[in-house]
Amino acid sequence: MIDDPMTSPGCMQGDDTDKGFATKAVHSGMQDVEGSAATPIFLTSTYKLTDERYKGWADGAQHTLIYSRISSLNSEVVSAKIAALEGAEDAEVFSSGMAAISTTLFTLLSSGDHIVASADCYGGTYGLLTEIMPRMGIEVTMADMRDPASYEEAIQENTKVLYVETMTNPVLKVCDLEAMAEIAERNGAVSVVDNTFASPWGCNPIKMGFDIVLHSGTKYLGGHADLIAGLVAGKKELIADIFFSKIHYGGAADPHMCYLLERGMRTLHTRMPVHASNSAELARRLESHDMVESVRHTSLKSHPDYEVAQRIMPKGSGMLAFVVKGGDEAALRFMRSLDTIFEATSLGGVESLVECPFNSSHMFVPEEVRHEAGVIPGFVRMSVGIEDVEDLWKDIDGALKAANKFLETRA
Ligand SMILES: Cc1ncc(COP(=O)(O)O)c(C=O)c1O
């Protein structure tokens, strides 16, 4: 047996700061039991109380293994790994990305406070900002995350948080995180970024001055479309506050899911380059396709934020968007003519997925807000997987031809 894998504070292993990203992805946080090469699943809801754990409890309970809604051996491993990959002081893991986002924001904001965010963000976050927060007496101002100055202009005396996404969902605008972090610091606001679309392989916002970075672990971190998870990493004292709310809100991550998440995170650095190169190649070919009106990918010079993207997330990600000629009907025909790539509302897995945001991830975002953000008729979002790129292209080209035939027969 290991001496005590459940020590307090925490199971965070050694100092990984001098190690490279790939080594951290494979090793950071990992707990061996009886010399195991992988962390076993520790299926227990509670842990035997010892003097050390009573002390951990008295000290605030974070990273103390007392009860699995607070922390589990497997959640500790994942927290340590995301902290290492993001270069953060500390981290917590949650039952979903939305649990991480809502718990974080409701920790930082109280009735009477103000947050500056952007309307073109993930649909669930948009709902939280526009429906739940106003009911709680929290003021929300929507600015443009492509334009850090618009955030600064929106700041009020009661502004507590500036909220952005590294790359927006679904139109793939890129935020100048360095400028945004500086504005937050200058104005005494906490800077929070959803880094899901870039992953820690693509971008490390903490190193650019951000206070808190969030992830839907469901996406690139898990990487295999087989789990739902959320993570938050950042400054120690902020994470300690968020941890405290987590206990009360209850969005804890179960050990089995954390085991899968750790396994996914161990190969992040091997999957991401393929996601990035496959999506860049498809973007390049789509740009000259007759059935395509426009293409968004951070590797294309035509991307409106090309310069910022090259600075903030130069290695790219697997996210691609394009507008199919002929509007939503043609886009739907395109999607339903695909064979290998299938229509589903998620991203970041090894398999390629496609969706029209208007009837899926952004269904509840008002049409005018979607159009304003750039989700125009025919808009398709694709999460490019790690399959053979020639197979993906054959699939896409064939489905675009089918959409074209549909338009011709309709004319
Ligand atoms: C950018 C982004 N943030 C957060 C979420 C929410 O994550 P989850 O579905 O794990 O709650 C999603 C989900 O699609 C997302 O795309």
C-alpha cells in the first residue's frame, strides 16, 4: 500500500514546473497504488477520518479526502493535472463545464455586482448571463470580446468580473487575452476565460495574466466523447473560494468520470496536433469550394483575427466553421449527406462532429443575437477529429455535392 495517498493538503505530486507539457500531461497528479502505472478508480463516497483529515477539515477541507462531494482521490489527480497544464496555482474539477462556470461566477458575483461579458459565447453561458443572473440581482453588460476597449468602456464602479472565451463558440472569433487581462487588472476586476475551444495545449491564459481559466472537460480534455466534466484553474485564493461554493452547490465530479478524464488528458498533446492540422487542411480546401460562401479557421489569413490568433493560440485547434451556399436548408442537407462525420452537438473528441448552431448548441439564443454574432443562414460548425484527412475531405466534398444537387432540383 502507498503510505497515505489521501494526505492533506491533497495528492498534488511534486513540483512539475520545470517539466515540458507532454510530461505534465502524462504524469502530473497521477497516483500509483501498489506500483500501478495508472491511477485506479477509487470508488468510495467517504473516507476514514484521521487526525490529519480532521486538521484538513479545520483548515478549510480543500484537497483533503473526507467525502467525495468535497474531493476524491481521482478528482485530486485531475485537479493537479489541469493546474500543471495551465500553469495555475490550483484547480478544482466539476460534474460539467456548466457546473464549473456557474459555480465560479456565483462565487465571484453577488447581488448588486456587475459583470462584463459578450453575447457571442456558448449558449448555456449566454442563458446563465441573460436569464439567471438578472434574477439574482447581478447586472450584466454585453461588450465585444474581440474589442478589449469595449470591455473597458463597459466597466462600472460595481464591476467584479470580465468574462471572455479564448475562441468564441460558434463563430471562432479570437480574444486578445493579453490586452483583456491588462484591462481587468487595471480596473480591479477578476478576469475569467473559458479556454475550452483552445485547450491548454493551444493556449495558457494564466500565463497571459488571466486570474481564472475554465474548461468544459467534456471536450478536448476528455477527448473521446464519453464523459461530462468541468474544470477551473487559477489563483490559489480564488480557487479556495470556488471550492467552498462547490461543496454547497454540489456539482462535484464522481471518481469514475475523473478516472476517464485523467486518461483522456494524458494524450491531449498527441491528439491536438492532429485536430489542428486536419482542420487547417480542410479549411484550406473549403475556401476554394464552389458550395462554400466563407470559411473560419485561425490558420487562414482571411480570419478577421488572424494576427491575434497567431499570438494567442498559434498552434490552432480543431474547430472549423463555414457557411454553406443556399442557407440553412442546404446546410442541413449537407450535414445529413455526411457519412463518416456525424451531426451532434459537442466537440473536441477523436471523432469529427458537425452541427448547425441555430437548431442545436445556440437554439435558445435569440435569432437577432445569433445573426449579429455571425451565425447567418447556412452556418455550420465542425469539430474536426483525428481521422484520416483524405477520408474526411471525401465525406465533406460528397455531402456538399449532395447539397448542391438539392439546390438545383429545388430551383
Ligand atoms: C465553450 C463551452 N463552454 C462550456 C460548455 C459547457 O460544457 P458542459 O457541456 O460540459 O457543461 C460548452 C459545451 O458545449 C462549450 O462549448
